[in-house]
Amino acid sequence: MASETGPCPQCRKNGRDESGNNLVTHPKYNYRKCFACNYYEAINAPLEGKYIDIFDRKLTKATCEKYGIQVVSYTGSFNTKHGLEAVTDERCAIFNTYEKGQVIRQKVRSLDNKQYMKLLGTNTKDKSLWGKHTCSPTKKLPITITEGEFDAAAVFQATGMPAVSIPNGAGNVGETLTRELSWLQEWKHVVLMFDNDEAGAEAVDKALSVLPVGQVRIAKLPYKDANEMLKEGKEAELKTCLWNAETYKPECIVTISDIIDEVLKKPEYGYSLPWDFLNEGTYGLQPNNIYVWLGAPQVGKTEAMKEVIFHLLEVEKVKVGMFCLEQGSANSVQRMVATKVNKRLHLPSNEWWNEDEIRAHAMELEGRLHLYQNSSSSGITLDSLLINIRYMYYCFGIKVIVIDNLTALCNTPIIDGKYVRDWVFTDYVADKLHALSRELPLSIILVAHTSKDRISKQIHIPTSKKNKESYLMIGEVQMDEMINRPGMDWNSGRMPGLEHIDGGDRIGRLADYVIGLARDTVSKNDVIRRTLKVKFLKTRLASEHCGKEYKLMYDYETGRYS
Ligand SMILES: [Zn+2]
């Protein structure tokens, strides 16, 4: 080990050693010596200080004597992060640790400059709780553990209650408490009174991972730490903090009495939906639930969704917030009014156009239907969506949110200012929406497209002359399997599955309900072409509804499903 050099405190006191390298450390012999003036400093030798009132900490001489806190005017060197530094007549506190009445460790810390700190004594590595010599365990009293030595002394002086501190700040809390477990269990319980800051909160977490759960209480301080409260004359408040310290109980574990009110709450139907089969499968639209409405483009999702929203507005008189990210707000309202007057207003071929009636019906929705109007050309960001949903909930009392659609929402895949892969972003959106659905009592209806890449894959049925024989031998079931295997075109009326959500299946896994929609849009049969198949792909409450399929018929005249 190379000899370290630094400034000599003695030379510096006399205005010499400008280059700061007179003092040479001899680690092998545990001392430092100045080659110029012969100043000598034993590296680990304990210091002798005095017991006095420490006014700037508001600690009395009696408290200091009990805890072994001395004050010394120290001339010597400290190892800092900038290397060896010399101090002259630095006012330092000495925190003594005892074993069998002997000092085995001293923590020397400047009262004015925190970076001047060092450990002295025969056992500088000792990690036991500091201040243990001041108290003996009893099942009648709690023991308080603070982060700093002054805080432990402050707790005792202010409350008369036993208190100790972790020896090296928040860092080693786990190791120290593990070693002291049996000693701590001899007390009534343990009160953790750590600093009211981030490091303190982290230390609490670490302590909780070590200490027996039922035995720990956490004191919440209104000031930075216990010594701060003593300095501010808040002895009584400190005492209250100690006695009111709450028993720590992991949030994820509850007792029956914690949740009995919820247990006694009979499940209720949510808002009704336009078709009976939807109500049977979902028990109505429930708060804190996500409903994914999945179908290929052009299948009629928006039209069918319009029936749902119309029903919620007209029958249930619910306030609905709509984010129509592909069609404009005005178009959405036109479609809503169209439902009322049974006309397809959004088509130029529609001849009926009674402005007064349209206005009257549109204005009826005032205050009930709130729409998001996109003002930027780049589309809505997820952050903006979440802000607007919260705003709608808190300011307008919105109960149902409709987002049409997921693909448009994921057009700009940016997280924290960085572009990410599409599927990463869709997963992220799914997580955020799921968290929101648990945070606010909203029913969230999310329209999702089927994935495009699977549409492009074409079915192959061997029909060449060479294969004719084998082709003819294919049974009906087998043929059906071939036709319906993944990859078949959506416009033939193929029903999507959970795995077909554009952007990935995470939203399907997080959603409470997934309702698939399919329609054969190319059939020559008019009835088949008008038939929208609706299937429960995922149901939350009763699994027997899952997999059930229903049919809705579209009326070209009125533009309505029934
Ligand atoms: Zn010297």
C-alpha cells in the first residue's frame, strides 16, 4: 500500500506546508507523521472530548453524558472525497460506542461541516445500533430507532423514551437491523423514526423487509428529523409522533373487518346497453371496466358503437365522453342525431335534411355528450388523452369514455420523448388505460382494429387438376378448418380472436370484456351482407357467456342495427 500524503495540520497552523504534502500516512503502523515538524497523528486512537451543552443542537450536558456525546476542538486530518484534508481547531462531536464499559468506536463529526467525519477506536467496523448502552429492553416500552445520533438523543431528551440510532446513516440499515433482531424483539415494539426525506423513506422500506411485520410502527415527522423538532421547541409534538406511530401493515393484506362493507355490497347491474344479449353477457356497463370492441375496418364497428352511445345518452341519461380520433366531432354528432331520426345523415345521398330538427336533436345532447376536438395535425398523444379523460371525469362528471380507436391513438409511438416500436407503445398504452380504469370509476369503451398483417395472408386450397382427387376427399369439417384458419380475409366475415387486436394482445389481456364483430361484406346474399355477428371473446363476471355469438341486422334505410 503506497504511502498517502496530505497537508500537515501543525504546519498549516503555522502558515507553512502550502503544497499540502508534508504529512505522510503509514497505514501499516496506523499513524501519520509530518517530515517537516514531526507532528504525529495515530490513525485510530480515540479522542478525548468534553461533556457540555450543545446549544446549536439544543442538547443538554446531561443528555450528552447519558449518550456519550462529547465535543472536542480538533486539529488533525480527515479523509474526504477530495483526499486528505487538514483542519485546525474544528468543533467536532464525538459519538462514543461502548462495549463492557470501554469505548470501542468513536464517530467524530464536525458540527459545522458534514464532510469532516471519521471513525476511530479498536472496532471501527462495529455495526450495532448506536446508543444501546443507554437502555435495557423491556416489554413495557417501545424502542425508537432514528437515522442520526443527535436524533436519538433528541428523542430521549424530549420524551424520556429510549431511543437508539443506526450507526452509519440510512445506508446500512438492513444489515444493522438483521444483527439486532433478537435485541429489538425484547421490546414492546419498534418505532421507526427516520428522516422525513427520500433517503429516510428508502430506509423505512429496507427496515420493513427485515423486521417482523406486526412489531413495527412508523412515526411520521412534520419536520426533517427529531433533532430539528427539538430545536424548534416541538417536544410535545415529537412525543405525539412517537405514540401515534402507526402499526405497519402491508397494504396488500387486509382483514375481513377492513373490507366487510365491500363484502356486504350486493353486485349491481351497470348501465344498460341496447341489446339484451349484451346486457346478459356484461350485466350492463360497469365502472372500472374496459370494454374492447374488436373488428376489422368497414365491418360496422362505429355504426354499432353509435347505437350503444345513443342508448346510454337517451335511455340511461349518462354523460359520455367521446374521443373519435379518425372522424371529426361534427360527423360523430351527425351520426348520433341520425340514430334519433332514423336517417343516414352522414351520406350525401340522404335527402331528408330538416335543419331545425337536426339542431334540436343535437342540442338535446348538450351537457351529456362531450367530444374531444383534435387541434393538432399530429394526432392525440397518450398524455393528452389521459389529461382530457381526467378533466372530463372531474369537471363534467363523465361516466363513460369511448375511444375510437386504438390504432389511431398509437399513431405517434413516443415514450418520454423517444420513438419506440409500435408494439412496445401499444403495450404501454394498454397499461396506462388499465391503470386509469382502476383509478377512476369510468367505463372505458375502446374500439380496436384487427391486425392488418394477418389479413394479407391468403388461404390456399389445392384445386388444381392434380390435386382434384384429394380436394374432393376433404370432409366438411376439414374444409371449414382450412377456410377459417388464421390469415383468412376479414371481409369474408371471419370472426377475430383475442390474438388479432392490432398492436398486440396485451390490451386484450388487460381488458375486462372483449367483444368481437364480424361481417361478410362481400357476400352476394343481401341478408348475409347486412348481418353483423357479435361474439363475446372475453367476459369478466360469468365465463359461460364467453364464446357466445349473436347476430344484428343492419337496416340500410334507417342506418340502424337491430
Ligand atoms: Zn508539519
